[in-house]
Amino acid sequence: MDLSKIKIVVSDMDGTLLNSNHRVSDRFFEIFAALQAKNIRFVAASGRQYHSMADKLHKIKNDIIFISENGALVKEGDEELSVTPINQSLTNELLKIVDSIDGAYAMLCGKYKSYFDGNSMSFLEQLKEYYSQYEVVEDYLSVTDEIVKIAVYHGVSAEEYIYPKTKHLNDQVKVKVSGQNWVDLNHIEAHKGNALQKVMDIYNIKSDEVLVFGDYNNDLEMLSLADNSFAMANAHPNVKKIAKFETASNDDFGVERILEKLI
């Protein structure tokens, strides 16, 4: 492991940078100041919406790059670096499929606000943690916002109950199990790998100059771009297979431990 060339650090949020209480440690913010002093950029990459990510990282939100909604929206400061929405007709088709899955609930994710039809109050409570800007609507067809993702929730297991009934859509959309309870449906070209590649192209970053951390299946593409890729100890087995290295869990400062070695 050679971290001497690193110019950019990329970290997933849930299960990676965030602990089990969905918080960023004070230890990380201290490390971030040291990264800035060394002119090393930081990228937060998540399936979360932009506003939710910015809330978690509010102390540094103007100094970092956000890859949100699994790569469908990339922002640096006030500038949108890329937006990759799903077209309306495909969105409607996907909603019909999700509606047929027992125990599954869908939410439309616009660029800066999410939309829920209110058919499950228990789901609404889950939604609030990941989508701080949302609106309850009577009919999804009334939503005119650009839709960058459809997030699908199951209270027991997304991988067991949602993914088997949506994986056949992989030729039309990017289907990703993004957590224990979530499957995300994005534009076929919207994923964290493509988003990170755009950032790397903008700043002329090579594979040996990027350090990436992740824990779940929606991190696979971006992990594959880096010579220095780390799976969390708590990561999905698929992530541990593709990552070059492993670090401690998100509750044991896995990201912070490696960044301290970097600085």
C-alpha cells in the first residue's frame, strides 16, 4: 500500500464514513483540515440525496465534492458538475413494477427534493434519515421534477425481497442493493464509478492518485477505479472481493485510521 501519490480521497457515507448512529466523527473533521493543508481533495459519495449529505457534512460542505443519489447528481460548491435523470415514461414503468412487490415502497428522488405518496408512515420515518428534503404527494404522476433515482424500501431485506424482482431491469436501469433495506434504481449510466471518473477527468487524477472507501454494492464501480481501495470490516462480501485492502469497521474509525496514515 503506497499512499504517497494520493491527491483525492473518496468515501461512501452510510456504513463507511458514518457510524451506526449516522454521524461523522469529530476525528474525521480534524483529519479533513490536515488533508486540506496537503491540497488533497475530499469527495463524499452516497446513495443519499445531496441535502442529506450536506447536512451530515455541513462544516465542510463548501470545500468538498458531493456524488449524491449514487452518482446521478455531482456537485462542487454551487456548481452542478453532472446530472443524469431517468426519463418520465421509464419512471412510470418502474413504479408499476415496484407496486407489484409485496412489502416494497417506492420514493421518487428529484435533484434536490424527494417525493413520497404517503402509503406507509413507518417508511416515512425511515425516509427522514436519508432524505431531509421531501414532500408527500397524492399522486406520483403529478411530480414534474427531474427524477434522478427511484429508491425502493423493504422492512426486512432488500436483497432478498426486492432485488430478485428487479434485477431483470439491469438492461434498462442501474439496479443496486445499496443497504440492508434499500434497492436503488438509477439511469443506466448513473453510478458512483461514472461520477468519480468525471471528477478524476476534471482534475486530471490517475488511478494511483485516488483513495476510495466503501461498504456496499453501490460502491463497487468506484472501488474498481482506484489502486488504493478499501472495504470496511462491516462491508458486503462483494465489496471485500473487489477492494484491494480492508480497514476497520465504520464504528471503529475505519476511514479515519487510513487517512491518519495518509497524512
